[in-house]
Amino acid sequence: MSKKTVADFVVIENTTLNASTYFIKLKASKPLPRMKPGQFVNVEIKNTDEIFLRRPFSIFEVDYLENTLSLIVKILGRGSKKLSEIKVGETLNLIFPLGKSFTYPESKEKILLIGGGSGIAPMLFLAKECGLQPENVDILIGARTSKDHINVDEYNKYGSLHFTTEDGSLGTKGFVTHHPVLKTNLKYFDKVYACGPEAMMKAIAKEAKVAGVFCEVSLENLMACGFGVCLCCIEPTVKGNLCVCTDGPVFNINELKW
């Protein structure tokens, strides 16, 4: 596991992706360590009297030449709302990189990446980093409506993009489990990866077990410390109660009591 670092980053970009989602790029003063899809950072929310705990965010992009780290911030509460308002030139204090990453696929394998909500960040990071040919990568993204999706066209060069919306305004109508790439073609994949709402991941895990396909999910339990000290992110597993921040956030579905 990578050595944990605490450092200040300078905000060099804060772009609105949709009404509730922001892209924040941060520049480090020192060379960044190697970071992998599935790992996360714990961000200090400054200038507020009511938010005491750090907030965890999946790592979205890392540019080692520019020495930058990027996050996708979806407003889900007071912490993420405050973070979305940060200005270029301000600083953020991060603890990074935290947690375990996804298992990388073998060079000839075919994989399916499934993201929902803020869970798209590690999925897109994995699509870029997995090293597979685009024809071996399918990326399935679910949202409530077309307005809840963000523009991910640039990821066409890493794999085939598929979309679902609950109202049918973009792609297949329904949840990700209703899309043909998962509903009828799951058995053709060697590995499936998912991150998003728990109900979505449980549904995917159920389908993967039926199909007998390797599947890893990244849990989004509340993680305050990132070191396994506060015990607020405990998840029951076949190995006992484990801390998501240190033993995860990535777990094989066979380890979880789902």
C-alpha cells in the first residue's frame, strides 16, 4: 500500500459539470506518489464552524507530469456543497492516497465498468489506467435523468460507452441492471467493477454471482479518519467486521455479506 501523505494542494480549476457536479483540479508542490483507481483522498473542509470531519473523494485523474490530482465532486451534503464553492488559487489539505485499489485485469481480458453518481470517478480512472484495448472495455453509467449525466465523450477512446436513465431521457430506460450489456451479456466479461449507490452495487453483485463473473465494488461508507481509527466505516464481511477505509474501499463481492 502507498505511503500516506498529508499536504496542501492549490486549486487550479473548478468547473461546473452539471447542476450538482463539479470537476476540481489540484496542483501539488511536491512530486505525487503513484496512485491507483479505487484509492481515495480525505479532504479537509476549511472555513466552516459546522463541518469538523474530512470528506472522502475517489481519485479521478492524476497527471504526474503536471503534478496534478483531480476530483469529481457531487453535492450530497454540507461538506461537498462547501467544497464545490472553492475558488481557484485557494488551498485544500489532503491525506492521500488512502485505501486499496481495484485488481487490474489481465491483458487479454474483457471488462465491464459500472458507475453511478459520484461512483463514475474511479470507473473512468480505471478505464484510462487498465491498459486494455478499447474493444475489451465497456463503460456503463447510470443516472436519474440526462441532466444528471456529465460529458464523458473523451472516454470513447478507452472503451464503449453505455448510458441508462430512470426516465429514459438518455440511453436505456431504467437502472444499469436493465441495460443489455449487463442484463444479457454479463457472462461474456471476465471482470466486472462497480461504484455507486449501495442498492445499485448489490444488484450488480447479484447478477455477477449468477453469471459466475469476478466482480469488485468500491464501497462509499462514511469515512472520517481514513486510517481505521474512528471505526465509523465498518462493513460486515466473511472475514469479520472490516474498516472500509483501510481494508477497502474495494472489495470482492464474495467477501461481503450481501
